[in-house]
Amino acid sequence: MRICVVGSGYVGLVTGACLADFGMDVVCVDQDESKIARLQAGDIPIYEPGLKTLVAKNEETGRLSFTTELGPALESAVAVFIAVGTPPREDGSSDLRYVRDVAQAISDRLSGYKAIVTKSTVPVGTGRMIEEIVSAGRRRSFSVVSNPEFLREGSAIEDFMRPDRLVIGSRDQRATDIMLEIYSPLRARGVPIVVTDVETAEMIKYASNSFLATRISFINEVAELCERTGADVQVVARGMGLDRRIGPLFLRPGPGFGGSCFPKDTRAMASMARDAGSRVQIVEATLEVNRRVQQRMLTKIESALGDPRGRTVAMLGLSFKPDTDDIRESPALFVLDRLLSRGATVRAYDPAAMDNARRLRPDAIYCGDPYEAAEGADLLAILTEWNQFRALEFDRLRTLLRELSIVDLRNLYEPERVAAAGFRYASLGRADGAPDNQRRHELAISAGATLGSEAG
């Protein structure tokens, strides 16, 4: 089966490469000539583990190719996937100009039956809009399908190849059958498939992302409450997650959600509700909590640092999450901007996002590794939970930092361990660690052990 994927950004490129790996003949189309030239040369413009290898493998077999010409790619395709950006407008609603442009381009070139598949995240009603554009008052042979993506940056290939579910929104059986054939390798593995109408499929995507964002905001509020009451949010989250009705995922406190999906999709859902004469008050509260959480992270850093003016902060992590170079709406950039605006020097390091950050935030100092970032800094702040930040050499950091202070906004370490290494340590939803407090903690444990043995 031949497939055309319009848009070679994150979703389009992953979709095209994975469908080619399923055995489909896939042509990825993008009007950005420089991007297509890079892809044809084997240069992947985004960071995603395993993607470069997957693209190269399927290019070599001839199942995956890249072009700027939509006409030839469309003519031979049975299904056309729309995977272009839907950036947010000022009011939070989705800007559908690129979807409209693609729909019009398809309409201008349509010959023979096509299943037109929206892979982009689009508000409810977009499928109807595409139908109107493509038909343009004339009788055409096509169907519009909603097939939302549920790809996590950093694990997108795994998510595509082994999804929790497939969602197919369609109004006719012919299009549904085409989609089921495309995804036959997943059907053979027993992946659950939700077949529904177009509007419901469009809503599933927004409802899913908004719910996950709500969980993040909820546990961040719980973390703040734990700090005020003396509870431990790590244990609270574990106790909650063991309840099968709740589960453990997205219950880790942090500096707030970011990236290309959760901020945009929650705002878009709130905008959709307003347009429909309704409100999604929990989603609105989720957005407000996320804004407040980011401000609280800055306050936590400043509480440990003092007046930022003239001080130096080593910042570990710039991407909104590990295993990606995506810095869109990253909480780390919020903190970086505020520290710079208040007169601090920021020495930053990230394993993948340095080039993206350097282009947008040239005033920071970008370093080659965590230890270069720590050199001469008054505080070390961990903003992204990259694995390499989980095993920092405290002995080495002691020789580099000007002041032995760590603010861990991802709770990568146990406070007692960091305090035992001689550092003042602050994290989220737990008691702060300090060398003097650690000594008292050890004495208390020792006394408790003695009492326990006597009682036994």
C-alpha cells in the first residue's frame, strides 16, 4: 500500500518511518526544501532516540522517501496523512492555517479515491472543515479519517510500534478498512482499537492530554502541601499509585509541564469549550496551577540562592523532558529567563537541547558537561531528569561549586544522601537536607536502633 505523509516534522517523520517499517511504501512531503534536502542526505532534523536508524533502514529498502512535490506522491497514494503543525493562537485556540492549506492542495490535485487522515492534533470539527474544503461543491471520491497520535517525545517509536490503543474516527467502512489494513501489524499483536466517528476521535486526543496534564498539576499541588505539613510526596505518590483505580503514572512532582502538546492542547480544549458555550473548569485550573508551579520553582531557587544579582547558577537541563531536544514551553527556560532578567549568570548544560537553547537564549553560558557548568557556581539546579544527572559525582562537585547548594526540581536524589555528602539540598514535597540536619538524623536513627534492640 502506498501512503503519502504531508508534513515532515516530529509527528510526520515518526509516522512515515514507522509505517514504512510496517511494510508500506511511504512518501513524506514537506514544502521546506532545506528540511527535505537534509532528510534526503540522511540528516535527521530532530532528536529522537532510534529515529535516525529507522529512517536510514527504510530508505535503504526503498520504502521511505522524501520530496517537496505533493502531486506525484498524492496520485499513487491510497491514504494521505496530514501531519502539519497546529500552533496556538493568542487566545489558546489552534491555528489551522496549515491544515487548510494541505486540504486545499489535496483538493486541487485529487484524482481517484483517497482516505484523508488527520494525524495532527486538531479541534473537534476539523474533519468536517476538511471535507468541505476538499469537496468544494463538487462530487469527489474521498473520506476523512481522524487518527490522533499519542507519541511521547523520547519514546515515540516505541509508542507507535506498541501503543496502548489505536483510535480511528471514520464515517464510512471503506476508509475504516484501509486504516485497519495499514495497522494490521498492530492488530496482529492484539492492540486495542477504538473505531468511532470523526468528532469523537478528535475529542479523545484532547481529553487524554488534558487529563494527564491535570495529574501533573495535581501532584505538584500535593508536593507544595507536603512541604507545608511535613509529609513526603514521594511516599504519598507511591501510596496513591498502588491503587489500581489511580495508577502510578504522571504522579511525579516537577517544575510543571511543557513541550509541544500539554500546554497547547489544554489551552485549545479550554478554547473549544468557550466556543461551544461551555467551560472545562478543571482544565482551566490545571493551566493556572502550572503557571503558579513554575513561579514557585523560581522562588525555591531564589530562597536557596539569595538575591540573584551577581550570583551564578549552574542549570542542568533545558529540554522540557529527557531524551528530546524540544525546549518549547520548557519550564527550564522560564527559570532561565527570570534568573537572567534578575542579574544572575547562568551556566547551562543539556545533553541534547543546547543548540536549540543557544539560538533562542544567547545570553546564557553553555557548557560541555555538568561539571563545567558547576565551575564557580553559587548553586546547582536540576531542571530536567536526564539519566546522566542521576549519578553526579558529589566529591567532584565539592571542588567546583563556590557554595555547596543543590536545588533538585526533579527529586532525583534522596535528601539524606546529598546532605551526607556535605551539601544543602532542596527538592519538591520533601524536607530539605543540610549537613547539620543530616547529623541529627543519623543520631536519631542510632538512638532508635539502640532502643529497638533493648526492647527486643
